[in-house]
Amino acid sequence: MTAVREVVVEADGGSRGNPGPAGYGAVVLDPVTGETLAERAEYIGVATNNVAEYKGLVAGLKAARELFPDAAVHVRMDSKLVVEQMSGRWKIKHPDMKPLAAEAARVFPARQVRYEWIPREKNKHADRLANEAMDAGKRGRQWEPSASSAALDASAARSASAAPSGPPGDAAAGAARARAALAGTGTGASSGARAGSGTGAGSSGTRAGSSGAGAPAADGLFAADEAIAAQARASLAAAATAERESASSGDFEAEAGVRGHEPAPAAPAAPGWGAPDMGAPATFVLLRHGETALTPEKRFSGSGGSDPELSAAGLRQADAVAAALAARGTVQDIVSSPLRRCRQTAEAVAARLGLDVRIEDGLRETDFGAWEGLTFAEVRERYADDLDAWLASPKAAPTGGGESFATVARRVSATRDRLTTTYAGRTVLLVTHVTPVKTLVRLALGAPPESLFRMELSAASLSAVAYYTDGNASVRLLNDTSHLR
């Protein structure tokens, strides 16, 4: 019996605007040698990220069928949406994607195709092809195979990843690894509308200057690729100063007293010049909901009150932040608190980006008990002793069975851990409230609970934290309201 030929199809797509000028890339590979058997790329005009990704999948499958109609096909993509939908685990709701998914399903019999999600950094070849297609479209042309350097870049990246590791503490080997990592992040722009999705220093999303090789990112706030390059540079510095002693581990220990029983930061990061995690992080873009009628009056408004809706000002803020996030083009998924003000804000963004909203109960606001709807002065007047206790200790709960900050921190940290696992390597918008945002930032910094009272967080503001697989967290942004001006 003749053995069944196997091939790998890697596909990607992106949009500089979501929707905006879009393109896709796909490559057919030999699974044993890694040899490039076929490449496809095309500028497709104005479309969303997901449509471009599906078109890339269809093109890759058709290229594989032209070569080997009876092949067993292993599809690898960094779009969890496409992988889960084509695997039959998620429903396809968007009308633009249903015909594309059906077309992809007809190329090969279902028994011949299997789908696998891979991190962005493992999909660089298709990513670069998609960028080349969008760059060509920007010049009023279509992608031409003769002008492509994607295969060469992918080969160089594989060679870089195979750089000799050397024994622990070998400064020369450490420098070689760091230079290899830098070489992997320094060529070209990464694929459309996503942070850090490709080989370049700048995501092609909607960023200025992202079309050329080595172009800098205009929006480095959420981009994973800048962080990878930065960590590689840190490794170079570490190799050059290998004799430097690590910082004392006591700097990262929980403080005595009120911190003794609270959740730890994202993970116990090694102090000093540790070897960097070179993978793409899960990046949480943290959006506080827009104003309600209670917001300008500075009234306690948690999860135990009236569940107010957005005011007219809040609706305008939601539209403004939706436009800003569409322009950045980095958000791939949206997760929201179940409370109405968050869902309304999330839905405004989702409508602009063409994404669905997932509800996560762990992102709800603190239950302020009997203080719901009251101003600080009114609480001081009615519940002075309870308020003093609440201000003095994160374990103290508001009057009437509300949640303490310690309780909220445990809930939020458990939610953080679930979401970082679910969305590893992706950029996710979390639409939530003051306390959850401040808590995520505080835990990422390893700051004490009293720091919650020292952060300003405006309605409809953006913050961002990146979480790496080695447990390190990086606060990228706090209380950005530039989109509201």
C-alpha cells in the first residue's frame, strides 16, 4: 500500500483597520524537511481580519490540493477563531465568514484535514506573506512571488532558533541566543491588525510605518513583538555582565501582615537578569466602561446595586474608544463583565471590530453592599467605623455583606489565570470596572493593596498588561484617555 502523503498548510490574514486594507498569506510545507512547496498571497481590498484569515485558509488548502489531491493536510493557524470553527467546536455566526468556511470545507474531504492552533511566532512565514500582500496593495499592485522574501525570512528564523545554547552561564552562548532572537524580530512588519503577530518590530495593523522591512511600530503599547525584542536586548546585556549577582529574592516576597494571604502576582518571576521568555505574551487591554449617571457624582457603583446603563456621555465614550481600538487594530478577542454598563461598552467595540463578546463573571465589580449608590461622604456619615476599617485593611468588607478587596483580588487573579491560558499569545480586550483593572495592575507590579487608592482610573480609559509564559508580567499602559479628547 502506498503511504499517504502529508503536507502542512500554514495560513494567516490581516487588516490594517479591521475593516481596512487587507491581505492573506498561505504556505504549503513538507512536514519532514520544512521545505516550502507552494506560497500564496493576495491583497483583497477592504475586509476584516477574520475574513482575511479565512481567505488565507482557502488559498492554502487549494494550493495543497493542486500539489497532492489525496494528501493528509495538517492546517496550522494562529487564529483560534478559525481553528475552532473549522474543527466544529465553535459556531460560525458572522455572515461574511459562513460562505468562506463552507468553501474551505469543500476543498478536501473532512477526514483528510486536521486543524491546530499555533502561537503567532510559529506562523511567521504566512504572516510575512500576508504583510507583503498588504504592502503590494498599498502600492496599487498585487503580490508577486518573485518579489517575496518570506521563505528566506522563515528559513533564517528557523536557523536562529537553532543557535547553540551552550552550558548554563555561558555568556557567549547567551549573547548568540539573544542575537538570534533579535534577528527573528527585526525583519519586516507583522501581520495585519494584531499586536506582535509576525517577524517584524511593528504590527501591520493600523500603524504608521509598518509596511517596510524593519519599520518601527507606531503603536508599541500593546505589541508583543516589541517586548520580545526588548527582552532579547536584555539578554544581551545579561550575557555581557554575566558575573553580576542576581537581585535578592527577598525583593519579591510578600510583605508581612495584610499581604500575607492575598494572591501572588502573575507568577514568581526570577529576580535579576533571568533568561527572558521569548514567546508572545497574552496581552490584556483593560477598558473601564463608559460613564453612567452615577459616575460623575462619584457614587459607589458595584455589582450589588442597580446595574445602571451607560449615560449619553458614556455612549459617546464607548463610540470613541471603539474608533480608537479599530484604528490601532490590535484587539483579537473581547471579554466583558456581565454588568450592563460593561456589556454596552463592549458591544460598541465589538460592532466596530466585527468580533463577538464573551461574558466573564470574574470581571464584575466589587459588591459594595449597603454602600451601593452612596457617595463617600454619605458612607462616612452613616457607616464611619466600617469605612475606616475598609480603608485600613483589604480584608475589611463594606457594610451589609459586601466584598473585601482581598476577596476581589482572589476572584480577579483566578480569572486572570484562566484567561491567560485561554488567550495565550493573543491580544484581548477586557471590558471591566475600576477595582478589577486596578487589581490586575497592582498584582502585575507586585504592589501592596493600599496602592489601589493611589491609582487614577477614568471612565472609558485604557490600560494594558502583558503576561508571559514564564510568569513575568509587564504593565504597558495605565489610564490612557487620549481617545476621549
